[in-house]
Amino acid sequence: MSPSSRYIRCAGYEIHVTEWGPADAPVVVAWHGLARTGRDMDELARHLAPRYRVICPDTLGRGLSQWAARPAEEYCLAFYARLAADLFDELNIETAQWVGTSMGGAIGTVCAAGVVEPRLQGRITRLLLNDNAPELAPAALQRIRAYAGQPPAFETVLELEMFFRQVYQPYGWLSDAQWRHLTETSTRRLPDGRVTPHYDPAMVQQFTHHDNDYLIWDHYDRLHIPVLCLRGVDSDLVLPATIAEMQRRGPGQRGLLQVVEVPGCGHAPALNVPAHYALVDGFLTAG
């Protein structure tokens, strides 16, 4: 099954969306990580498409979406929630289940809580956090910020692919074809002809202008929906102590949290193999 490619207006920007599956099927929003694009969700979306309408946005400043005119103000979770609220309205999404990798999970948490975007209150019915939590390890955040804020440039696409293979080794196993797909869907050429990852480097201003933007316990505590946290066994971003705290409060305290450790992965599982599909399927169909 092939996706459709759409461009819609959200919060004043043109946002690119890849859409899979029947228009009248139950909706799954699949949101990518910090320095990635919605095309990372292609494998999972292709698997889900026979049963779901799968919406995979490129966040502002990533992939084929516009870049922020005011990066210090707009590269933050609150603005991303505004994008998501407009996305729901523009695509006529009444309710959806949400699958979010890393940053995409944090956006989903903020959206589902409905604090900064009351328009989304009650419209996200289930939340899957793919190696994301309401508190992230500072050392890992610094690592991500360091490589994302200064994206390298290479003479050839093959050199960029080797860089991606090294940086994203914690994703777990990817076939050669999947590595090539990841590369080709997240590459742009610079004016000098070299290639670099397809995002606005200024998006890391989220970390300098929005202190503790990823410390979102107040949003997590408000969730009254089922939550599945997939933690890569080797993740340096989501620590065991944070998982324990998640189990003591919010959805955990209410008996709505499930945690699964994903072997062979760090930050974050690529959601690209049958074992990962089974975890997602089990959660989405549980309700």
C-alpha cells in the first residue's frame, strides 16, 4: 500500500503529512523524533494501513514542512501542540490513538493532557510512548543536542548514510534497504552541493530558550487514558528510576500504564520489525 503526500496549513505554516490507509478507518497519529521526519514511520504505517488511517506529520522545521520564522519561540512543545490541534481540525480527526517516538511521545503527552491545547482534550484515546517519558536523562539530552545542533555535511549520500548508521545504531536492526530509505527520506542538499540531514539546525533552540521543556510530569499526571511505554533496554534517555516514578503516579497510579522493555535497542526502537509491530498492535487493539 502506498501513502498519499499532503500539505496543510497549521499554526500559519505549511506542514507536510504522509497519510496511509482508508479515509474512514480509525485514526492513528504517528509522530517522529527530534531530528527525524515523518517518513521514519513508513514501515509501521504500512503495517497498520490495512486497518487504520495513519497520519505521519513532519514537525515544523523537519522534512518537507516549513521552517520556523521565530525559532526561539516556536520550536517548543507548546507550539508543536498547536500544530497538532490544527492538524486534527484540518484533517477532520475527531479522535485518534497516538504513537510517538521520543519527541513525538512528548508532544503526544502534552496534547493528550489538554492543558496548552484544550481543543485536544479527550481527542487522544490511547498514547504509546516510544522511548519517551515525562523526565529525560540530562546527559542523553546533551548528547542529542550536541549532534542535532551541528548537523554534519558530506560530499555524498553514501557518506551521510554511514553517519546515520552510526548515530542511529541504537534503533536496533534495520535492513540495508531500510537504512537506505531512512537516508533518502531525510537528506537535503546544501547550496554548495553537499548533503546534510533534512531539518532546521535552529530547532535545538528548544533547549536554550525553553528550560525543562521535556520535564512534563504535570501533563503526564493529568492523563486518564491507557499509556504504553516502550523502553529500549539500552536506552540512556529513559532511565529505570523514571519508569518507576511513572508507575507510581498519573496513569501508573490509575492502573493505566504498561511498560515493555524492548531488547536489542537503545534510543529509540525503530518500530520496523514484527516483534515491534506485535507490541503496537496489542496496544492499539486492546481498547
